[in-house]
Amino acid sequence: MKMRLRHVAVFSILLAASARAQDANIPHLEKRGTATQLVVDGKPYLILGAEIHNSSSSSLDYMKPIWPRLAEIPLNTVLTPVSWELIEPTEGQYDFTLVDGLIQQARQNNLRIVFLWLASWKNGMSSYAPLWVKRDTRRFPRVIERDNEVEILSTLGKATMEADAKAFAALMHHIREIDGQSHTVLMLQVENEVGVLGDTRDHSAAADKAFASAVPHELTTYLQAHRESLFPELRELWDANGAKTSGTWTDVFGNSPRADEVFMAWNYGRYVNHVAAAGKAEYPLPMYVNTWLAHQDATPGDYPSGGPQPRVIDAWKAVGSAIDIYSPDIYQSNFEDWCKWYNRAGNPLFIPEAAGGAAGEQNVFYAVGQHDAIGFSPFAIDSAKDPKNDLGKSYEALIQLAPEILQHQGKGETAGFLLERQKPSTSFVMNRYLVTVSLDEIFGSGAEKGFGLIIATGPNEFLGAGSGFRVQFTPRSPGLPHAGVGYVEEGKFENGRWLPGRRLNGDENDQGHYWRFAPQQISIEKAGVYRFE
Ligand code: DGJ
């Protein structure tokens, strides 16, 4: 008997140890230096992805020919919807046929997945809620705008929040069951571009009551504790109203669309955090929320009011911690600004939607090189005209460079840049050099665009990739006062090994003056710098 008990005990210890090992292996976020990286199967992973159209993944047959085309671009990860209406068409009865099929199709094509949970909200509206939710306005109340009920589920509907959370938990439970070992699914987007459209806030009776009540102390405590790192616009709004630490929403934030937006941010944050936490309790994959970005001077309600715009991310953070990343969907041309506004105060940069084509081809270098982005993903890839020729060229280079990029992120050893005629150069300090990057000029014919990234791989060694730029090194003390480009080698990485191609000299490095990356192509090059008296 004693013997049997001992066996049982040993067996349970082994089981617990294997569960712990499995947990440690689940895709997760890890801080390395100043960067936060996505770690998959024990190694940092760079998402070179794209998102498909909203309806594509509702049919496995429709998707079948798409996967190999995506793999060929080449992508490593596909962002694809999974909707509440399709997994729970009847309350309490789940159908995971699509989820299983998508995971299988991804595996067959050597691709990973980020699932987008389209549930209570998608682009502000509630079109992805199941019919049994849509039909029942009593149990699942709607937003009221100017005395009219609109087809947007109210964040104040407790039953809605619980129903969404329950379905999401069931989904995460299922993903763990079928993918807890293989890790085809890397992350989850919870809802899609949430916020009230058409008004600055919800005016339902429940929302009005909450708005007239005291601001929850979690928020006022957060404002005080994070005063120095608050997004400047939120801090200004709070200060302009006396930086109060208690009072109603109007007392603390004033009577304006901006105050309404903070109120909605708190309420969406509370709801979405609850859904995310329920999912994580089943399977703790990293989770993010994406944002329909406001144009400058737009009023909340022209864009979804309460979504995690930079100026209200703090309200989302104050309400819970189940959301790991606040993400921008960047279609606007000031790409660099949005990266800066999102990659701050500990928020890692992940761009789940962006313009593709030539813009995507260029912008990915900046996001990854300058902001340690976890990943980049243009929208509507399944109808892109010639993705192998723009995005694909960038991804081909970045897939080769990913191990180097990930090894050097978070240590001040990577930089990314976007150059054009209006902004022809930029500079930064790397190792003991001031590195100046400018639009490439050779024999007077200048490039119109320059983009790329540079990695410091050794004290005097650099690795770069991109197009249409040239680099000059100015030494910083201590050390000899002059610097020259000692050698430039073009090449590629195969299975992590550098295979050199041409040695670039003469016209190709402007007679030794610059490290050059020719326009009209994306090249990978190594350079060595020397110093002299
Ligand atoms: C942003 C949304 O998040 C996507 O699902 C899609 O609707 C695009 N807009 C369309 O441009």
C-alpha cells in the first residue's frame, strides 16, 4: 500500500512539473532591456504578418487557396477573425469547426495565427454579436444617442459582458486543448476598434447614472501615482480641471467631449479587461486591443469614443491588467508619430493593421528598427495587388535578419528610419559613433525615398537593410578622432549563416565616403568602420 501511494505521489509531481513546463512554454511577452518581446517556443519571435479581410475566414473552402499565397509572400503570421456569432450561434452551444480548420490550414502552410475576437464590438458597432444577443435588447442593452437606441451594445450591460466573457473563455479553453503544445496561435486581439460611434458617449440611463457618480478611485489613484508618465493630453485635461482626486466625472475632467471620452475609455476598458481576463484564466496567451485612430481635431464619436487613443490609454490601464498591448491601426501618413505615441510608458508596439503596398514596405523597417515592434501587419492582404513585390521584399530581408534584430533589440543597438525629400536625413548615436543617415545621392540622381534599419553588431561593425540611403560615421570620444568605412559587403543569411556576395567599393560606396544602400531594391549589407588620427 505504502509503495502504491508513493507511486501516486511521484506521478502527481511529474504531472505538475509537466504542466509547469507547458505553461512556461506558452507564447508570452518578456522584457529584454528596454524592449518587450514575444517569446514563442523559448525564442523571441518577430511577427511579419498581415491581416485578411473580415469575412474571408468564415469559410474554410474560401481560405484554402489563400494560405499558400500568404506563405509565399512570405509572411510568418496571419491575423484572422474568429467571431462570436459563428462560434456560439445558439446560446451555450459552441461550434469550433472553423477554429480547428483554420489552425490546421495554418499548420499545413507553416504559418502562425493571431486570432481577432470579433464579438461585442467591431469598428464601434455590434454586428458580430450572435442573433440571440442582437434580438434581446432588454438583457443586452444598447447605447442611447440623442434619445435613440443604436446598434451598439452598451458597456454598462453586465449580462452582455458576462456572455461575451463566457464565450471568449470557451474559445481560449478550446485553443489550449488543441494548440497548447504546438503554439500555432500566438496572441489574441480582444474585440476590434471599440468605442461609441455617432456621439461622444453612451446616454443610456445606466450610463448617465454612472457618469453622474464619483470617478472610481482606481482611476484617481492611478492618475496620482502615474502623474509624471500620463499621456500629456490627459494630464492637461486633469490639470485644467484642478487635478482633483475625487468627484464626479464632470468634477474631475470637466464638461466636454474629452471628459466623455475618458468616461467611455474607462467603461470599455473595464468590459474588455473582464473579457480578456476570462480568456486568460483558460489559456494565458498575450492579448491586445486595437484602435481606430482619431484624425487631428476630430471629435470623439466621429471616431469610436473610448477606444484606446493615446490620450486615454491611461484610463484603460487604470481599470485592469489583462490587456498586454494597446495597438494602433495606422492608415494615416504620420506613421512615425503614431509609433511614438503608442510605444511609451511601457506599452510595446504591435501594429495589427496598417496601410500595405509601398507604405507598408517602408514603414515596417521603422517600426521594427526604431521601436522594437513585436510585429507589423498590413490589412486586406488577400486582395493586395502585388504583395510579393512590395511588402514581400521587405519581409524577405527581415525574416533573414530577425534573429539579429531580436538579439540586439532593447539595448540601443538598433535604429530604423524613413527618409524623403522633406526630411532627407536623420542621425543617432550608436556605439561610439554619431551615425548620420541621408537619402542616397549618386552622380546627382537622388533617391526620392529611403528606408531601412541599422544594427550595431560589434563595436565597429554594423549590419543594415533597406533602400535608398547612405550612412556616415562620426567618431565620438574616447578614441581616435576620424572614421572611415573600412569595408562593405552585401549578402544574405541562410539558416542564420551570413553568406557574403559582392564586396562593395568604388561607386558603390562613393569611393569609401559612405555605406550605401541603392534605391529601387532592398539589400542587406555589413559594414566595418575604422578609426584613425
Ligand atoms: C479597420 C477595421 O479594424 C478592419 O476590420 C476593417 O474594417 C478596416 N478598417 C477597413 O478599412
